[in-house]
Amino acid sequence: MLYVMLFCVTAIFAQSKDEMAIRGLMNDQTNAWNKGDVNQFMETYWKNDSLVFIGKNGPTYGWKTTLEGYKKRYPDTTAMGKLHFDLLQVRRLSNDYYFVIGNFHLKRSIGDLGGIFTLLFRKVNGKWCIVADHTS
């Protein structure tokens, strides 16, 4: 009985630890964006050609291509504005995958932007990273 209780407590703690890590990464992204640092913002994404970003123009593949897309759409801090995420759901799919649904809002002097996103996080080499992003 004691082993079962310890296993359950360990499983809950591990899950909470992973969810806290993912929430922390989302917070890091917000801070980087609000400093105007797109390169740092992209550190949460999987540095791999298989990364997929899906926006209004369809899918984009690869970390570098995704970075270039962000820099093109948001060339300066005026275009970037100030970012706020509202995480609606952070759901564990397995030991190595989490699914996140949220809203984003950019407060900008040139007109606010907002929408919804879904993210697939994967644990790669012991670190959580975004492997798929669908933002609309």
C-alpha cells in the first residue's frame, strides 16, 4: 500500500513539475517578446527542420524559417507591441508530450492584435520545447 501511495504522489509531482516548466517557458517567451527580443522568444521552439508553425498562410517548416517569419511580420518593437498569454488548457498527453491551448493579445500603438493558439510541447533531451504551433 505504501508503494502505491508513493508512486501516486511521485506521478502527481512529476506531472506538476512538467506543467510548471511549460508555464515557465511561456512566461519566458512573454518576457523576451516584451523586451523586443525575437531570438530569445524563439528559444522555446524546437531547433529542428521538423518544427511546424501554422498561421494564416498555412504551414511553415523549420526553426530558422519560423524565426525569419516572425522577424518579417514583427520587424520592430512597435510592430511587436506588448504580449500577453492567457493559457486556457495545459494538458499532459504522455510523459513526453503536452498540449497547450491559449489566447494571445498584442497591445500595440498601431492597433492591437489577438487570437488563439494551440501548441504541442515535446520533451527533447530532457528539455521541453514547442514542436508544433498553430496560431490564428
